[in-house]
Amino acid sequence: METLKIALASDWFYPKIGGIETHIQELAYNLLKLGHEPHVITHDYRKFPSRFEDNFPFPVHRLKGEIYNAKEHVSVGVLLIHQANKLYKREKFDITHVHSIYSPFGIIIANLSKGIRDVPTVATNHSFFEWRLRREVWLPLLRYALKRIDAIIAVSRAVAQDTEKVVKKNKPIYIIPNAVDVGFWRPPDHEERVRARRMIGAEPFDFVVFAPGRFTERKRIHEVPRIVANASRLLGPGKRRLYLVITGDGPLADKVRDEARRYSDLIRVYLNGFVDKRMMRNYYWAADLTIVPSRLEAFSITALESMACGVPVIGYRGGGIEDLILDSVTGFLVRDDADAAEKIALLAMNDALHASMREKAPYHVAKNFSWDKVIYWILDVYKTVIDSANPREQLFLLYRAWLGLTRLWRR
């Protein structure tokens, strides 16, 4: 494939930290490695508490909209559209890749890209639609806003099924998972593991359960101390000690701390805030097991990172995490919290099964979720969309009206 100039657009990019932000950054890096020219387009995050510096090897364009919602990290406005139009005229992108079909900024860029600048457009859906009445009333408007997207990538089978209900199967949907850098997320050697466990004060007989994530109701990190405490009860006295390590932050931080204290007589708990990428790897290296307690994960970068580091994962059935974990091979897919506690106790007691999972998990990730493979699947979608692009699409009604008014004024 010839070199492409690619616009990667979303409301969500750094300095905000999350799965979509990480995916966009790593996608841009891997496109750059293959000789393409990625540009990230996002808004200015003017009210974000931390300062940002765009020291990336690819351009990051931060556009300012008049309307800014700091809580949801979204921004829209006429000024933003004007800036984006000038950017597209100058850069002449070959394709636009929007991240999240629920990103207002992304939808604006998608419609400008295809409807005004005649640039083919792909969107990746990273999450589920909230099927509640107050959200569903907006579905007709959302479907109309997504009309000019040529193809959608869903990050899991569960997300693909959900996306079909949203768009009513009127455009191609490709299932392509998120990916990880298996050169970075890798199993530790003996000394690295010893140092990592020493860092958190883990003893040789401790079985370390790791739970990273946002402290929100949906992520359910606050439920993990109870789950691990129940696993400790199943093990009984005199068996291996369960050591729970939690990292992250969010609105339920106080509740997480309270739950950790509540079960301190049964388990040992280590709490930390958000950590950077290298420190996160150290936590994986120290862990024996990672738990992803959310009941409905669209995907889970945490699960991939953990397995790539040789750490089995417990996840809950019913979401996209079913595409990632090989049940009883690289971790466990569980029905409920009681099942999760049973599986924690089982792995803590069964050294042979635990060793087998630690060995098989990294190979599973390298085979199916490495950027070395996933990047080419994404490029195949780009090529298909570019090759099938229609001749010039009719301009937006508002844009045509604006041009007409401009001509009248000039007279």
C-alpha cells in the first residue's frame, strides 16, 4: 500500500488517560513505523487539571470549540468546524479514522471529512450503547449523524452486535481487536519479578491479586476486596495468604479505601493511585493473577497487558472480554462474584494450573493481539474503504447554504 496521510480524530486523547487514548497513540506510532503519516485531531482540554505537552513523533492538532464539557471531556462548536475545515484543506488527508461513534467531536470530523472534504471515513466503536430510554430517544439523530461513515470497526464480537443495533446493519462492520506492544508488555525474568514483588512488599508465600482501573460503579473495583476476602475464606487458615494490589482513582476512591479496610483481617491490601506505563508493568510482574471485575467490558486493554506479561486474568462473561481470555487456559471467564472467588482460590492452590496459564497467556496475546498483526488488519480496512469510495458526495445542506450566502454577500 502507498503511503497514507491519516487523520485520527476523537474527543478523547491525552492528557486524559484511558483505553481509547492509549489505542489512538499506539495506532499512530505503528502507522508511523510503517511509513504512513498519522495526524491526531482532538480538542484543547482547556479545563483539564494537568498540563499537556505534545511531545509525540506525529502532529497533534487541538481545536477549540465554543462549547466545552469538562466532565465528559467533549467539545463542539462552529469555530471548531471552521478550524477543522482549514486543517483538511491544508493537509489533504487520504482517510479519516474516527474513534468512538459516540464522540461528538469525532462525529463532526467524520461528517466534515466525508461530506465536505470528500475524504473516506472509518470509525472504530470502542464501547456499548447505553440502552436506556433517555439515550434511545437520540438514536434517530445518531443514526443520521453516522450516515457518512463508510465502515465501522468494532473491537469485539459483543460490540459488533451492539453496533448493528445502533446503525441497523446499513454499513460494513469489521471486528478488529485493540492491540498491545508485546515487546514492552512481556513476562519478567527472574530478577525483574523479584524486584517487582519487593517493591510492593510481597512475601514468597503471598498470592498477589492485581486490580487496576477507574474507581467507578461500572468498573466495580470497590467490589474486589470482598471478592478476594471470600476467596481467602475458601482457602481456609494456614493456606497461602492473598495479597490484593489496587491501582487507580476515580469518584469511588473513598469507597475503595473503606472496602479495603473492612476486609483487612482476612487479606492484605496495597493501594496506589494512577501509575505510568512502566510502573504498571512492574505491578503485572509482581502479580500472580489480575481481576477485571466489570460485568460488561466492551474490551479490556488491562486483560491483554496482563496476559502479555504472563499473568492469568479473571473476567466476567457477557462482554467483549470473552474474545480475549481462553477460559481455563489463559485465565477464567466467570459467571458472578462467587465464581470469581472460587477461581482465585483454585489458582492460589493449584501451582501446576497456574504455571500452565502463565506460560500460555503471552503466546496467546502475541498470536492474536499484537500490533505487528492488528495494524495490517486496520490498513486492510483503510484500503477497502479508499478503493470503494464513491465519486464526490453531495455537500452538506448547511454548507451549500453557507456558500450561497457567501456568493450573495460578494455581489
